[in-house]
Amino acid sequence: MKWADLTPPRSDPRSSQMDMSSVPLSPDFSQNPNLESPEFSQVPNTTTTLEDNNPTSGGSVQSPRKRPPGCKASKAKLLKTKRTEKEEHEWINLIEKFNQTTSDKEGRRAEMEARRVAALERSTANDERRVALEERKTAMKEKEMEDRIMQMDLDLVQDPQMKAYYQYRKGEILAKWTASSSSNGSFPDFPDY
């Protein structure tokens, strides 16, 4: 602090200028009769004070026209625009790829579903053929058995119960053939026994 006493106080550059707020810039016609009022009335009033131009005092500072952007700012803006356009283009490409893969997946899924349905239909048709074949085999075995029963010589059968059973079966077979022939409108060829 000892050096602070020896140095002269600095003057504030704002305080060294004269206080402009006390000086009227517009003429007072009542005090100076030599001033002609029409000439001064057409001059715009540019009364400003230093306080008005000071941004910290709350006065409004009117800036002159904006300077055109410099080369650096123009390049930066151009790069930013190109970057955003590139990002938008990349996003559009990603969305298109996503839509394409989604439609491809849906197409493949539909194709697989069609194949599955076709395979199921083939399997069902194979099952129906298999069942029909089994029915024909069963019918053939039954016919063979009926043929054996019808060709059997009952005089050779010595057991009376077996004889009665085979006679009963022969009667059933004949009734069945007769019923099927009457429904078809033709008579079957009965074997000679």
C-alpha cells in the first residue's frame, strides 16, 4: 500500500469529458433571436448522451448496418449446410434401406408361409391317399376272407359250432352282396359253390 500513496489517481476517461447531458443540442429560439426556426426545424434531432450509448446504463445502442460475413464465416456456414444436407441424405438412405429390408422380410415371410401352406396341403393329400390305400387294402383282405368263407366246404367241418358260424357268415355275405347289387342296379357274379 505504500506505493499506492505515491501514484496519482487515474482519471476515468468518461469523467474527463464534459458532461453532455447538461449541454442542449437543440437550439432554443426564445434565447437566440438570430436563429431561424425553419432551417433548424428540418434538421433531425440527434440529441444523445454518453449514458444513452453506454450499453450498461440500459440505453439502446443502435448498431449500423450489419457487416457482410467474412470468408471464414461464409465457409463455416457453407460447411454446416453441407453437413446437415449430408446427414439428411444419410438418414433418408437409412430409412429407405430399412423400408427395403422390411419389405424384403415381409416378402420372404409371405413366400415361406405360402410354401408352408403348400407343404401342408401336399401332406394332407398324401394322408388322404394313404387312408384310401389302407381302406382298399382292408376291403381286399375282407373280400379275400369272404371268398374263402364262401368257398369253404361245410360238409368237411366236423365241429357243429364252427359249422353254424360259417353258415351264418355265408348268409351275411350273400345278403351284403345282394344289397350292394340292388343299389348298383346290377347283380354280382356269384361264385359257384
